[in-house]
Amino acid sequence: MKVLIVDDEARVRKAVRLLVDWDAHGVDEIEEATGGYEAIQRMRDDKPAIVIMDMMMPEGSGVDLMAALNEFAGTVKFIVVSGRGDFDFVREAVRNGGIDYLLKPIEPEAINAAVAKASAQWRVEQQERNERQKQSIKLNEFKPVYGEKLLTGLIDDPATAQTSLRKLREERLIPETANTARLGLLQVDASDTQLQERFAFDSDLLHFAIINICNEFLLPSQRGVAFRHWGAPTEIVIIVWVAIEQLPVVLQDINEGLFMTLQRRMHMGLSSAGAFPSAMPVQHDEALEALRRRNALDSNGYVHQLADHSSGKRVSFSDCEEEWKVAVLSGDADQLHAASGRWLEAVRVSGHITPTMLEEYKTDSLLFCARQLREAPGRQAGDEAGLLSVEELEQKSPYVSASNFSLQAWREWSYLLLRELSQAIGQRQAQEKTKMSDIAGFIEQHYQSELSLQDIAKRFFVSREYVSRKFKQEYGINITDYISGVRIDKAKLLMVNPNLRISKIAEMVGFHDEKYFSKVFKKQEGVSPKTYRLAEPE
């Protein structure tokens, strides 16, 4: 708390300083002034809570000082000190806000009581002022949001549109005469990191700035209003109900205002005129569709109507799908580069590409990747360490509704897509080859045991059908014949020992039936085990 002592006599100012127990009253700053005019200037600069002043001074009396200060400082508490017990002076002091009147010489008890009274009253009033300020801030913050949500309801909730309209008119946000309107729709480019960085990536602050710029062209003439569409994070809606045929010009003027302030121009969709507010849902969809169907290759126009855009020649993603598949399986960088730009180049040559077409292209590309991963052998999509998942690839795609279309950015994303897919499939193929090698190694070590296709599949966490198919692809024979071949090869080695009977050798290599062993042996070697042993050189 700050106190200002005003007296033309230095000894009086010093006496006041010494007599008051400032710490007990919460006073941490004490300033001095020698006259009324100096005191006024100090109060303007320092804003003290309490002023202790002499009633009679050569430069501006205490009454003159209080009268002047009441014009701009209603929170100051005055303690008047005078050498005269004149009731008229007391009356003037009370009338102008003084809360205590002390006679010289000043008594310590009296001035401390006066300061205690003044400081206590100032704290109570200051707390009330703070509460009122907080309520005012909350109300000021609430009103725009409240109004925007009511305005959003005119688009998103037709059932309550009339109720919202009544409240908006009560708040004087929309005039009673607004019965016909036209709608413009501005989309904020969420991928514009430079603009986002200027606002510390605070989207609320960015939207607030853009809406303020828009309303500078609308509110002074009461022709309309701009507000944030709470149902779509990047949309700002502009409604006009006065001179609605001039909305295209108004939107162009707003864009120039945005460029002057933010160095950005933004694409805006434009609806036709309609009854207000019943037509607003349809008008919003119309303006949004105008934005979605704008030609991104045309960098000259920023205000778009549906009538301005033809559908153009559509280039199907299926036209390049087979080339994508071949490039992915090849893993060749040149083929991947060529394939990744095929659809985009075809669209560029056609001279027409829209955000809708880009959205479809992105969807088709990601579905292609998901399908290839699903059909590829091995682990499920996203299991490959170090490779991007389909979801991560989607997040890395360029922003479909970017203000400035970049063919190069889309080419780079498409190449990233194919490269990651090719690496994922290649890694799976390597993993599957390793897995079949592991199975073969397992058979080599456990050929003496009872080995079934079901047991092997269970051990390696794959299906029987998968093991059977992949093993034959890798080794050229089915897994049952491979097991038999390993056992027969081991049996041939054991036959060198003349002390081992054929039945014993059969049992040692995993055959529990000598006859079946002989049958398999003869099928593989062309002779019976006995004949093979007799033919073996000593």
C-alpha cells in the first residue's frame, strides 16, 4: 500500500513519517509532496491509496486538491491535517472524500487511528473493485462466446434457430430488419505454420484476430457480422443482411485487410441469398462446397461460388494403382519416384484439381497402403520397428485445404508413402524367409521327435496353412517331405555302422514303423535300406 504526505513544511512531513507505525497498517511505500499541484502530479504517476495533507498550503489548498483529485481518483482516502478547528473546513473535507480531520499538533494515537481507519476502508473497497473487475472480465469473455454459439446454432441446430435468433436480437447482435441474408465462409489454413507461429500456436488468438479484421468491414455499417463456427475448428462464418449483392466485394475487401495486417489472403466460399435464418444450413453447405470444388491450380481468385467451378476431367486413382504395386514390389527408387507422381502429373495436365479430389486421392492412397500391408505375408501393419504406420503417414500428408496448393509437397508425400510401404513389405519378406529358415533348423535339431505340421505351426505362432504354403515356396517341397528327407539323410549316415539293425536306425531317426521307414527310404533313394547298406563301400 502506498501513502502520499502533502505539506509545505518539511518538519511536518518528517513528523508524520515518525509518528505512524506504517508496518502495522500494511504501508510499504511513502512519498512526499510540498504542495497541491505537485501532489496532483504525483497522484497521477504513483496512484497512492492514502493521502495525508495539510489543509492550508501556499500552492493549492487541501480542499482544492481534493476537489481536483475526485475527478480522476475516486479510490483515494484522505486524512486532512490543519492548525485551525474551523467547521467549514471539516465540512468541505468530508464533502470531498476526506475520512478524517486532525488538528495540529498531531497526536500519535490520533494519526495512527486515522491511518488504520483509512487503510482498512481502502482494502475493503479495493477488494470490491477487484471482484467487480473479475466479473467484468468474465462477462466480456463470455459475451462473444455466447453470441458465437447462438450464431453457430443458426447453422447447426435449425430446430432452435428461432429461439437463438430472438436472443441474438435481444443482445442487439442482429437487427430486427434482417430477414434476408447471404453467407461467406472463410477457412483458416491449419498448415500455415508461419502464421500460427506469429500467434504462438494459439488458434483461439488467431481466430480472434481474423474475426476482428472481418468485423471492421461489417460492424461499423451494421451490414453483418463475422463469427467462429463452433462446429468446425477452422471455419469463420460471415453473414451480411444489408446490400447482400455486394458480399463478393466485401469479401475481397476483407481479404485485402487480412493481407495488410497478416500478410495472408484466405480462400472464401460464397452462398446465394436466402431467407434468414432458415436458409443458413443450406447456405453454409453451399459455401463449403464452393471451397471444396475450387480449382487449387488457379492462384488468382480467393472468393469462390459453385457456379464458378466446373467439375473438370476426373483422373481416377485406379489408373495408376497397378504401377504403384509394381514399384512397391520392386523397391527401386526410380520406379517409386515415377509412380508416386503419376496421378498428380495427370491432374496437373488436366488443369483442374480441387480439395475434394485431393481428399479422395489421399484416401485412395492410404487404402492402397493398408490393403497391400494386409495382403502381404507376415506380421500385421504397424508392427515393423522403425517404419511409419498408415496413421502416421496420413498425419504427414499436406493439408487438403491449404491456401497455396503445392504439387511438390504432394509428390514428396506420395513418394514417402510408397517408399515406406515398399520397405515394410520388403522387411516382412525378409522376416518370413528367416522364419522358414528357423523352421528348417528346428526340424534339423528335432527330427528324432514326433513332428507334426500342427505342432510346428503352434510353436512359431502361425497357421498350418501358412507354414505349408510358405515353406513350399521357400524350399520347393512340402514340409512333410522335408522332414522325411532329413530323417532319411540321418539314417544313411547311421547305416555305416554295421552293428545297428535297420529297425533300430528307423527308430533313432523318428520312424516307429520299420516297414514305413523302408517305404519312405526306397521312395527317396530308389532302393531299400538293406540294399543301400549292402551297396555301401566298406
